[in-house]
Amino acid sequence: MEGYRNFSTKLWNAFRFSQMNECVRTADFDPKGVKHTLNKWIIAEVAKATAETAKGIEQYRFNEAAGSAYRFTWNVFCDWYLELVKPLFSGEDETAKAETRATAAWVIEQMLHMLHPFMPFVTEELFDTLQADAGVAEGERRLLIVQRWPELGGLSDAAAEAEVDWVIRLISSVRSARQDVNVPAGAKVPLALVGASDETRGRLENYRALIERLARVEDVSFVDAAPKGTIQVVVDEATACLSVADLIDLGAEKARLAKEIGKLDGEITGLEKRLGNPQFVEKAPPEVVDEQKERVASAGETKAKLAAALKQLEAAG
């Protein structure tokens, strides 16, 4: 209950943020006619999520259907699209701003359709407000429950999807690397890219301001070899090098990571010993056995991640 309350709050806040930025439905909006890459990307993503949700419902896989709607709403629309378009909302390009406002409102409407089978009351309320914001008189507003399911075929855009996916993966990789070695959240880290293709260089220049803001990096440059004192993450053909030596205590971080890896080793050994006991496996409920296996897998993944971070710090000095 708490988790889905948080989800409802996330949806409500995203809707309010869009209202504050004057995102209003327009009758003549054509999703196939948008020009900006970010808008092409989110339209393709909502079409994909709507199709996945519909497939799950039709096949009576309601958990998969709900999961598709959930992931799009929280992870794609709220966490990424609204963050990526903030500069457009506050920028001076009125054409891009108007298109983004109309796109966001259109996407929200499709999202409400997608979520309606799982959370009818909240979505019905927001759908009514969406119509009110567009100037529809109270007596003329429609109920969401009697609307047709959106048919959003022909809206994929491979180029836009690849470009924005690259931006998201770069930012996510940098954030994860920073977190692994305890770089202070507010610190801006110098970033250098090694082996970047012309396409990557172009993408970075197009989204430089966004990447600097969302990944908390600065002095972004292209170099031939990894600078000293850096940790690296690979994104496609390029290696992103983060200069962290002056921002953290390398010795203390190496000791912390080694300690964490040791704790995980002990946890994994204990779990594997339990799973290796025939009496436990035979007598324990299947869900308990599965939970123990999942804990082993999760601990193993975390250990591998920390071991990679430790190796990088050792190489950095």
C-alpha cells in the first residue's frame, strides 16, 4: 500500500509540474509531426509501453501489464523526460517550448489511459482536470472509463530512441560510478571521454548542458588516453573517465570497499551453506528457498560491482 501510495503521489506531482509549465492539450496535436528529438523519443516510448500494457491485459498477465505502465510512468516519464525537458520549458526557443508543452500533455493523456485499469479513481480525476485545463466546459467533459484504448502504431523513431538512450546510459553510468566510490553528491567531477566517435562527440555537444547538470560533471573534454587519478565507465565505444582523486580520500575508500566486499563474502558463504544443506532445501517452503537464492544472486552482483570499483580506485592511485 505504501509503495503504490508513493506511486500515486509521483503521478500527481508530475501532473502538477506539467500544469505549472503550461502543458495543455491541443486539438490539432499530431504526434507524428514533432521535431525535437526528446519529444520524438517520449512519443515512441509511450506507444511502446501502451502496446506492452495492452498485450499483458489481453493475455491475462495483469502483473506484467501493470509493470509496463508503472515503469513508463515512474522511470521513463517522471524520472527522465520531465528532467530532460526542463531546459526547454525555461529556454527562449518558443517553438520548441510550445511543442514540448503539447507533447507532454498528449503523453500524459495516453499515460492516464494506460494506468486507468489499475488505478481508476486517480486517473479519472486527472483526466477531468486535463480537460478543464484545455478549456472544456464541465458539462462537455468525458469520462475516461468509456474512452477507447489508444492506438499508437507507427510512432517509433529508431534514431531518436538511440540518441536519448545514449544520454540516459551515460548519465546513469556516471551517477553509479560516483556513488560507488562515495563522491560527494554536490561535487562536480571533471569528465573526459576516450575513443569517442564522431556520433558520440555530436551527441555530447548537443546535450552537454543536460549531462553536466544531471550527472554533476564539468570540464567535459575529449582525450586520447585516460588521465591519471580517474575511474572509468564504458558507454558504447567510448570510455568516460571521471577525475575523482582530488574529491575523495582514495585510501579510506579502498579500505571501505574492501570491508564491504569481505562482509558480502561472508554473507554469500552463509547463504550457500544453507542452500547446500539437503534438509533445509527439502523442508523449507519453496518461496523461502527461492528468496535465499535471490539473496545469493543479489549479493554476488553487489560484490562484483564493488570489486570493480575497488580495482578502479587502485588503478587511480
